[in-house]
Amino acid sequence: MRLTDIEKYISKPTSDQNLKQGTREVHLTTKDLVNQMKNNSQFAMEKLKELPEKVREELKPFFTTTFFKERSV
Amino acid sequence: MEKKIVLLKDLDQAQFPVVDILKSDSEERLGCATTAMVNWIMKLGLFNKDEFSNISELALYYENLFETKDSGVEPQVCFSVVDNYINQNKKDLETLIFRADSVKYETILKLLLNDFVGFVCSQTKDTGHCDIIFYENGKVYFNAFEVETEEDLVELVFSYPMNMICFGRSLKTHKRFAMKASEMGSMVFSLSEKDKSYLTEKEQFMLTQNMVEVFCKYPTHDVQGLIQEKEFLLKNLNYLDKDIAIIYPQPRS
């Protein structure tokens, strides 16, 4: 596939096509992604429980303060 | 991190990862698997100019490969494309491949901390999703979005037991060299038979030879010093035992 093939995909917009690059950027967030993928099974939480408390404490300095949030599992 | 929407023709000027790749000035976009693949390759610094004259070509090549008759993404199908890429780039790429039910959350954190970029092929409620996960400047990102809590991270990675995760790191930036276990000092680790099965053939060979394989970004560093600094990594990485250590030291600042 060469550059000439790419040009087939890059057509100029017609008058009724609006550039909506800002729209998706504004609405897509980590929470959206998590909600899309969340399975509501216990599998993910089980994985969380497996992390030893000692390891969590040791890793804390490497992550942002919000990452290892106080929680109950 | 800046969340960029980029036109296909502008990919060469883009800062990766990008959130979406639009084919033109309309809203038509390339698939999540293609976007993830382009992001993964670019984050790893493995774009091959001999293979593709620009990044747009790379994107369209993978768009064709990922295209399926049914809409949506299946983790196993996407992963076969990733697997082919890995096999074709073995000399430039070190990889660790897991299915979600066979990997510990702890291992994911350790790999993220050590410059590995993850390619995650996930099931979702409806179809599936592909994206990259990585660690940068103290924060974990999924796509270009900061993952703020570990609950969100486990939901993203472990949404379904059959999710496929491939962690890759460029061998162009992380040199490998080996040293004898006796040069490692007196640290002792345990490694179960199951853990050993996760090692690559080469690593298993090293184990039998009583050798330690050290992965170091800057091999000229004082390895002993780095080992001491990263002792917690060694203690908690379940891959390790008294004969072998797989170390992922960070460069000193």
C-alpha cells in the first residue's frame, strides 16, 4: 500500500460535512472507557484483592497520590 | 496528556498516542484496533521506514488486517495480528504475553513501571475493544487518558478473563546483557513450576545455566547499585528465584 492508495481515503469534505474533531475529544474520558468495558463481574476485584498490601505500599511512591485510593474490597 | 484526534494524512506530525484517527475531514474513523496498533508501535519507537514510507501507510495496512466481516473486535482475532507483528520484529522487541486470567495485577504494575507498553485486546459487553496502556511521569494511561485509580485500571485490564494483553519494550532502547548469578549478591527468591512456565525459552535456559539476565536501559550503570535500589521489585516479582533474576532497572536521574 502506497501513498497514492491513501489519497483515496482522504476526500475533501462536502459542504454538509462538518469537522467534528472537538466533539469526541470533549466527551471521551477514562471513565467512559471504563464504563464501556466494565463487566460487573467479580473477576477484576478478585485481581485487586490479590495485590499484597506490602507491595501496594512499596509501589505508592511511583504513582500519583490518587492512584492507590483508599478502598474496601 | 494531550488527547489528539488526528487526520490520517497528518499522522506523521502527530504526537502519540492519538485518541482517534479520522480518515478525512468527515467523522469516518479508523478502528480501535488499528489506532491501538499504531499507538503501540509508535510508543515503542519501532516504526520501520523501510517497510512503510509513512505512518498513514502503516495505519491503512493494519486497518485492512483487522477488518472483519462482522462489526466489532474479538480479542483473539486482534491478537493474532499482534502476534504476527511480534514474530516479524523479534530482534527489536521483547514481549510478555498474558491472558487476563493468567496474570497477576502486581505483574501488570511492575511491567508498567519498567517502560513496557501494553496492548490490551478486551471483551466488552457488546463486542470488544483494543487500546494501549502505559506508564509515564508517575501516571498510568489507557489510550491517552490518565487512569486515576487502581479500580479503574483493573476494570480496564481485567474486564473479562479472556482479555489478551501483550506487553512490549523496544530492544533498541533497552539493551540486554547477562551476568552470573553469583555476581548478584545474596538475594534469594522462590519460583514455582507454574511461574517458570511463564519464562521464555531463553530465560528457562538461563535458569539451567545459573545465569542472571539483566535488562538495563543504560548498561554502563553500576548494576549492583541499581539492584539494591530496585530490591523491592526483585522480592515481589514472582518470576524470580535464587538462580535467576529478571531485572528492569530504571535509569538514574
